[in-house]
Amino acid sequence: MSEATDATTFTSSWVEGLVSSYSRLVAPVPDAYGVMSARSPEPGRVSVVIGGGCGHYPAFAGLVGPGLADAAVIGDVFTSPSAEQVHRTARAVDGGAGVLFGFGNYAGDVMHFGLAARRLAAEGVDSRTTLVTDDVASGPAHDTATRRGVAGGFLVYRIAAAAAARGYDLDGVARVAERANAMTRTFGAAFDGCALPGQREPLFTVPAGTMELGLGIHGEAGLRRVPAQDPTGLADTLVDTLLPELPAGTSGRTAVLLNGLGRTPYEDLFICYRQVHRRLAGAGLTPHRPEVGEFVTSLDMAGLSLSLLVLDDELADLYDEPCQSPAYTLAPQAAAAPPPTDAVPGPRPAHRPGTTTTPHTGDGAAGGVAAEALAAALAAVEAREQELGRLDAVAADGDHGRGMVRGLRAAVTAAQGAQPGDTAAAVGQALLLSGTALADAAGGASGALYGLLLTEIGGGILDAGDAPVTTELLAPAVDAAFHAVGELGGGAVGEKTMLDALAPFRDVLLGHADAGTPLATAWAEAARSATSAARATADIPAKRGRAARLGERGQGHADPGATSLALMASAVAGVLNDHCPATGSAPVPESR
């Protein structure tokens, strides 16, 4: 069904269907893309809020209900939810005892949940965060904090939610969640890739007779390709990989999760589990409440993963707590569960908050030069959306082009609604509004970083009031934005990120600011420098994220973030040249 699905309404449609069909357990979060327990908020109890991009059902929205998460905040497919959505969802379920955030260790989620936590703190709401880092394929054993979160998140969320249901305070809930994460390991394999909604082709394909080991849950290929194995042989591979990764001295009860990724027959999962059970018993481990099924999927990917959580007495006790959600229920061992409170789903937002249902006009004239420049950037990125997606699919989930188009559309709309004018105050205010809208609509790491880029530049020139926007005024604002983006993303120049294009762009502007060069000329040369630098990222080995683990497979392709930045800078140069043409300035080449 993926190809026939309308990608623009995919998230809102399935969420509405979920809360309608399970209104006895869950309800929509007002004015947000979130699902909350029908019993929330519960005064005096810690609230557990999980989340991430959709495409992983039952994670995250299917794991909300009594004894499980209080709410799940949902991003677009394989894209983190925005800080605004996280904030609204957390406020909706806060019962006054604080909020525990749980999500996978992905850059976009870390940024947006982090920004939401800072906003909650400013409002007097205490929170803690547990990053799930169970994927052994995504980082070295000596540095588990850099690993991604995959299917083991289900085990961590169960422990955290059970502690909250028992009345643990916020520090206590965070303690056991961190303990569960530290004791959880996951490894997986893929037999074929998944296709995004509305797309014909999968993000990657696996040749017949082979399989990919070390896959991600965002449609990424595995880290290495090996001959295909039958379910029993694959069980041996999974167990052999995980046993050396378990904490030293491990023995005794172990929670086991054999997770299907969306298109693996349950019969094959059970055949695989038979051998997993035998191997764990042979290693001195006792499988405790093993689970076999689909818990954290990747749309229609064919594959599976094995997660192990080594239990101590406290964790085992919490793991046995009853719970009920649309996708998973554990009944009490004695008395029947109390009936859940029914709730009728409230009105859902007709569109993703931060976007517009009004068709974009494309000219940007209503908001002055800022809106016009953003409209030109949007047009440039729209024209190369598929290419940006292909670049992103090399090491990530392939949604960079689509996310940037979605974010820039919202940014243009926000800028068009700002006070018109070309003064520093007008342009600064338009950029502040558009940056917030971009981050909310795009989501993901790119949404957070590009949103911050716009808001930092806008804030840097806003106080100049009625002064014109000159190179001398703009360059320091771009410099401050460069440092802010680097701090939020945790990256540095030379690590194959957008900073590799932003750094030379910033440097050229600063040089021209000292020389008093007119803005159109300075920007055009800065855009050319960014374009050259973006192309050069094809030769840079990645040093951050999943791309760093791909080795030579990740080289030969330009970084999508650097490429989109160069595209936008080049498009804006044309707008500035029309507003304030510089004599003798050469046309800006298209970034390819």
C-alpha cells in the first residue's frame, strides 16, 4: 500500500484511526501530533513520555496506556517530532510530579526533546531523559553512549512506566530506566528494504541469497552483507553477536524480545526463537517472559532483531507489572484488570501544527525580502528534492529532501505573515518566525539545525531596527549562528555535515564585512564557496552518526545537509542581486 498512500496525510490519517479505534485506552493530545493515555494526566504521578518518528508501529503510539507510557509524541516518517510537539504533549499529561522522556539516541530527537525539556524547566516542570542506546551495531563496546536506540526501547519503556505506575518519584523512575537501558543489547538483520509512503522504490534492496547484518530501524541498509541464513542459523548469528556484548558477569533471568520489522512471517520468528531459547539456556541465561512479534518495526521492512535485557530483582519485578495498550497487554497474574476509562477522541488538528493547508504562492513578496529569499530557497530545494533524498539514503533514512521542503514551505508562510519591509527589524522578525516554523514542520535533526540557523541570524540583526541589512550587520549574525548550530548538533568542520558548507560561507562573509563589500556581492561569493565545499564533502569520510560506521560505503557521496545549504544560499544570492545588484558580480552557479 505504500506507493498508493498519500504521503502528505499519512501520519495524521493513521493517528486518527488509532485513537478512534482504541478510544477506550488512548486519546489525541490537543493541538499536537501525540497520543495520550485516556487516564492522563494522573495527579501526583510521574508521567512517562516516549516518542520519535512514525513508521515503527507499535512504537511509539501503540505503547501508550495504563501501566505503559502516558503519551507518545509522533514525528513524520522516520523524522523526530519537533520541540513544540514534544512540549505540548508533555504539558498535556504532566500530573505535577515531573516527566520522564524516553527515546532513541538520534540527533534530531536529542535536539528537539532537549529543547522541549529546557522550555518545561523555564515553566517550572521538572523532567529527566533516558536515551535508549541498545544497538550494538552502531557503536563500539567501549562507548555505548554513542549507540542508537532500536527495538530494546520497548523493554526500557516498560520498566520506566511500571516504576511510574508504582509511585516512584522522578529520580527513581529515571534511575531504573537508565539501569534497564544499560543492561539491554540488540542486534538485527534485514532481508529486504522498506518503501516510504507514496514511494515506489525501497530505500535499499538486498540481493537474492544475501542478508544485511546490523540494520537500523529507519530504512537504512545493514553494516555488512553476508550469505542468507535460515531462521535457525540466523538465531545463532544473533546470539553469538550479543552474548559477548552483555555486561560482565551476566547470568540468570533475561528478558528476551525477538522483534519482526514489518514483513517477516511470524512462523519464521518462532522458528528463530526456538534456537534463541536453546542457545540462551546453554549459556546459563533464563529467558524471562520472552516476547516474539512486532514491537518496533520499520514500515514494511523484511527482517528481525533480537534484544536481551539482563534483569536484577528490581527490574524483573517491574517487568512483571501489568499494563494495557493498543499493541501490548500484560494481564495481572491474579485479579482481573480494572476496566479502562473510555474516552471519545477529541478534535484532531486538520494539518500538522506549524504548516499551512493554504497552497504556497511561491513568490514570497508579501513578507518583503526575507520571504522572497525563503521562497527562492524553497524552489531550489523542491527542484532537487529527490536527489537530496538519495544522498540522505546513503547513510540515513532518505527523508532530508522531503523534510526540508516541508520545513521551508512552513518558513515561507511564516515570513509572508510577518511585518513587510527590508529593514533589519523586519527581516530579523521574519527570520525568527520562519525559523520556528521550519523546525516545527520539518522535525528531525535538519529541522532543528536549520530552524536554529534562521532564528539565530534573525535575532542577531533584529536590534538594528530601521537600519538596512548590510554585510557588516549580517556577517556577525551568521558567525553566531554557525557556533550555535555546531553546539546544538555537537559537530565540527571536517565531519561531513552542513557545517562543512556553512563554515566557508561564514568565513567569506566575515572577510567581506571587514572590507565593506556590498551585501549582494559578498553573499554571491560566499554562496560559491559553500557550493564548492558541499561538493567536496563527497571525499570526506563521515565521523558522526551512522554514516561513520559505514566506512567506504559512505564515501563518494556529498553530504545532504551541506548540499541543501549550498542550494539555498545560491538561490538567495539571486534575490539579493535583484534587490541590490552589484556591478560586475558574476552569476552564482547552481549547486550540483
